[in-house]
Amino acid sequence: MKRASLFFVEPYRVEVREERLPQVGPGQLLVQSLVSAISSGTEMLLYRGLMPPDMAVDETIDSLAGTFDFPLKYGYAVVGQVVAVGRDVDAGWHGRFVFAFHPHESYFVAEPAHLLPLPDGMNPETAVFLPNMETAVSFLMDGQPMIGEQVAVFGQGVVGLLTTTLLAQMPLVSLITLDQHPLRREWSRTVGAAASFDPTEPGALAALKSALQGKRPYAGADLSYELSGNPQALAMAVEAAGYNGRILIGSWYGQKQATLNLGGRFHRSHMKLISSQVSHIAPQWNGRWTKTRRLQLAWKMLAQHNPERLITHHFPINKADQAYQLLAQSPDQAIQVVLTYP
């Protein structure tokens, strides 16, 4: 058998190559892909050639071994169906719909331990959001929003919108977001933000502070999330923070540099910068939380919030180059772009 596999071959160029499919060995399964999600954060850094070349792709996922060197297969959100079962594997796996942290390709071989069965009745286009929802869950865990807090979210891509969705369930006194694209701001208000501003507009910082505070006497954000991928947003988050404000940095900037003014209010206001990355459970949660427990919560949030409504474009795998061009050249037109496997 042959399969179609997506390769990042150089900056701003991807290719779909035909490969011979590996044999299904003992203890393995063959999965036929149905849909995979393109990450507009990490994947687009790779597409633009902005990933650190000597950095491991992902030390926690076997299918993403190696470093960020071209050519590279990459991607981490695939939903498919088990179509063949190897020796020594329970035959009950055959026909099951599964999620895998795996690159974009039409078929792949995996061990059962590396596959997550979909909850009964869940749509594959819902399940493909699992990594982004797990990330949003981890952001809430690490930011620890409290009742009555004033919260700002910078960036309303898919992860930003899912984070806003979860924050909107909490008894905050204000939840304000920022994104330069009107489509994303519209969706942000739909999922629960009280207001959403364009950070590039004059007066955006003043409007943010005013919307956060309202008629209350405590100025600034208690908690901000920087999820835009733009280092300039981090500087704005520092400016918007209130006394003892917490700023969680969920963006991965790759080779982009962040310039911050830490000589003004930063120290006297006792601000906190918090790094958060979903590959590991943050140290304060070790012992009570595991990745399995967090994934179970992410599945529940997927079923509750129907994120498939955020899919704006479908591209068949053989048109993948058009999908990446869209995200690179017209990000204002897209939220979640997925690849399909006819």
C-alpha cells in the first residue's frame, strides 16, 4: 500500500509525497486518517522557517522525534479509523475511531498506547480539536483565574478562542480580548468575551484598561494571557497589568525576540510572568494531576462546547499547499483550517 504524507521541505513550501506504507507488525494497528487540523501557531512558525533548528520537535511524542530540520513531517492532530489489526492486538480495536498526535498523512501505523479512542458519538471534526482544548485547559490550570478577577486574553486564534470559552464559564467580573482580525473578534464575543479590541488601533490600551476596570476602583488586569504569537503583545500585556498582575505566556515565539520595558512599573507592581506549555504538567500539579486526567477533562470540554463550529476551511490533503498559503497570506479569513483524506 501507498500513503500520502505531508512534508515541510523549505520555508513557505510543503509537498505531499507518496510513500510506501509500513507493514503492520505485532502489537500494531493501521489507521486510515479522516481529518487533521493545521496549527496556526507552531506549524506556521515551521512553515515560515522560524523554528529553532537545533531544538527537539517534541520529546514526549514518538511520532515527532528529531529536530526542526527540513524536510520534516509535522502535525499533531489527526482523527482516523482503525482499518487493520496486527497480531497480539485485541480485535475490538478494528473499526474504532481514534485520535493520534501524529503528522498529516493518509495512513499510519501505531501502537494502541499511542491512540486515544473517541468518546461514543463524538464527531471526528470535534475530536480533532483535542490538543488545542487540552492546551486551553492547561492555561486555566496554570493561570488559576479567581472569582471576581479582571482578565484579558491577547490573541483569538483557535487556542485563544478556546481559552476564552473556558474563562467565560467562570464568575469573572470582566473578560476582555484582543485580536487584529475582525472575524476572530466577532467569534470572541460569541464565545463569551464582554468586548474585543483591535490591539493595533490607536487607544487600544486605554480602551482595554477602561473595559477591564469599568466602575470598579482596582485598575488593570489581574490576569492576562498572551496567546497571540506576537512578542509586541507581551509588552502590551505588561502595560495593562494591575498591581501583582499575572501574565501567562502561552505563545511560542520561535526565533522571534520579545523586547520588554521592565524598568517602569514592572518591579514595583510585583508582576509575575508565567510560562505555560502543554507538553508537561506544571510542577505545582504533579501528584494530583496527570496527562490522562487532563485529557479526560479536555474530552469533556470538547463535548460541551462544540469547537467544530470554528472550522472555516476544509482542504483535501493533495491541496495542502493552498491551506498553508491561506493561513500565511490571509489569516484574517481563517480560524481553524483542516485537511481531509478522500
